[in-house]
Amino acid sequence: MKIIMLGAPGAGKGTQAKKLATKYGIPHISTGDIFRANIKNGTELGAKAKVYMDQGLLVPDELVVCLVVDRFKKSDCEKGYVLDGFPRTIPQAKELDEALAKNGDAVEYAIDVDVTDAEIISRMSGRRACVGCGATYHVKSVPPKKEGICDVCGANLILRDDDKPETVEKRLKVYHDQTQPLIEYYQAKGILKSIDGSIGLENIFKEIVKIVEA
Ligand code: AMP
């Protein structure tokens, strides 16, 4: 089962990707998480990526594609995977298709979680991330038990630089300019499925399950 999750930053695709990965026993591959882990571990890749991430810009394609293609080589990807945050540009999508085609493979579903910009801005300004383990919360919809403290590891919760309102607006512009064209790209391939992202977490998940089990 090879699934791509599409949608604007903050549309909820990460949450759905994690739920899918758990339900079907396949890895959840988030390029954003990979970059954040690299930043935390002080790697060269992390330092390069951070410059772009902090400004709400996309990390250059050449720093992203090899990373993902390498990740596919791990044995846990044999049954498939859920890609979250990749591809984010047409060149990334084409490179992904080419890399998969070498093994006679292809993406099976591109699932777009559709949410308005106004809703995205309101959601992201309330998002909080743990500085310790990276767990994410929302001040209204998924609050931690104790304000400002992670339920999982007890470390502090912060508003990530890339979730700050001015950065979110820039990320939305980047999304519309560079990532939204993927919707047409996958539509043309006949594998695009669009879901209304305002129907609630559980309903969105049910819709996705219906699609992949049809
Ligand atoms: P995310 O957690 O998926 O929202 O990603 C956070 C940030 O990481 C993005 O705003 C980009 O700067 C960077 N990033 C993640 N995935 C990609 C990708 N496929 N291509 C380029 N930049 C990416």
C-alpha cells in the first residue's frame, strides 16, 4: 500500500498519515520529521534545511529526494508506506515516480485533505510542539493535560518557528505556488482522492479507509 498524503501545511495530513501507518502496519515517512530530527541531532543536513524551514520556504529538491529514496530501501517499506509532506513539488513527484518505476512500482493513492486557508491559519497558531520528543498538541482541540508541558515526556511545549502566523502565511503561499499543482498531476494519473478536511479527524479517517479498502 503506497500512499501519498497531500494538503496544505496544517490540513491534518500528518495525523491521518500516522493513523493509517498504525492501522496497516506500514511506516509513516514524514520529510518534515526527518529534517527536524536532523536539526535536533546537529547534522549538516539539518543545518542546511533549517535555513529554509525557519523562513517558511521549501528545502531544495536535491536535499529531499535522495533522503526519501534511501528510506525506501529499509526493509520496513516492503509492504508499503505513507508519505507525509513528500512530494511537495512537481520535480519531486517526477523523481519519485522514476525511482519507483525502476522497480516496476508506482504510488497507488494520492489523498488530498482539503482545508481553507482561513482555517489553516487559525489551526496553526494554536499548534504546540514538544521540544523534547516532538509530540504535537493544539491549545483548543488537543490540549496537553498541563498547559505548556508535554504529556509524553514532560518537556516544554513551544510554538514552532514555522507555525508562527507570519511564517504560516508564507508557507500557504509556497503551498499554493509549488505544491497545489500536484493535485492536478495525480488527478491526471487517476489516483487522486480528495477529502473535505473540515469533517473531523475520525470522519476523515473513515473516508480514507473506505478509499484504500475499496
Ligand atoms: P512539515 O512538517 O511537513 O510541514 O515540514 C516542515 C518544513 O520542512 C517545510 O515547511 C519545509 O521547509 C520542509 N520540508 C518538508 N518536506 C519537504 C519537501 N518534501 N520538500 C521541501 N521541503 C520540505
